[in-house]
Amino acid sequence: MARVVLTIGNDISTDTIYPGRYMATVLPTETPQYAFADLPINQKLNHHEIPPGTVIVAGENFGCGSSREQAASALKGWDFIVVAKSFARIFFQNAINLGLRIIICPSIEAKEGDELEFYPDHIINLNTQESFAIQPLPPARQALIDGGGLIAYTRQLLMQERKSQTTESAKSAPF
């Protein structure tokens, strides 16, 4: 169960999520402080009034505009779950590569303060008792998100491969 802390409309650009004037800041440890810098939620975030694992509910085409990876990085830094009716293509891939929890839910309806419960194929708004179908991600993309992003997922695969090779080498040792 997670609480909705921001509802936002259609065509929310990466400039709204992470304003261009902060583009010189690229470190994932620094980008979160500029998330939604021009919206009131930024003050709440930077005063740590919003707990990790809370939800942003958006309309269609969330993350449109530029290809700035910092927009996804800033949201990942706050451990948001982003539920949107649809995502802009480049933001969508950046979010997956960074391990940002994103959910496509074309019919989602929620208000700030609503509590959402997540299931593999749907979301229940506990305040309204309505259920909304989720459009599942392809398994490979979901694996990247579940693995913490492309780098973390690749690192896990390499470690498993190394462990497997070490085990195979030990089995074939002559002693």
C-alpha cells in the first residue's frame, strides 16, 4: 500500500520534472533535490516530509520533451512509484534503465492522499474501492526495474556468471 503524494496531468515534460537550469547536476545523489523544483512538492521533498515509496499519478505522455536522464534519476532518488496513463518513449526507457518503478495504468483515477494497493495485473484505490488494470511491461524490461536498473541488473548477471564459472571449475578440478 502506498499513498499518492502528487497527481499531475497530461504531457508533463522533463523540464517540469527536472528543470533545465539544473542540467549541470548529473550525480544521482544530487539530482533528487531538484525534482519538481518549480512545484510546491519540492519543498516537502527537501524537508523530508514525504516518505520513500510514495506515488505520483500522472496522465498521458508523462516525461515528454527532452531526453534528460536526470528527470528519471531525480524521481528514483526519492524512491517514487510513478503510475501514469502512458509515458513518453525516451523517459520510459530512461526510467527502466535507472530502475525507477513505473506502472502503466491507462484508466487510473486517484487524488492526492489516496492509498493505492498494487497487484501484478491491477491497482486498487482503497479510498474509492475502484480497481484499475495495469498494462504489464515486457518481462525483460520488468526484470531491469526489479534488478535496480540496467547497471545493477547487469552486475548481478555478471556475478552469477562468475559464480557459475567458479563452481564449474571446482567440479572439474582433478583432486
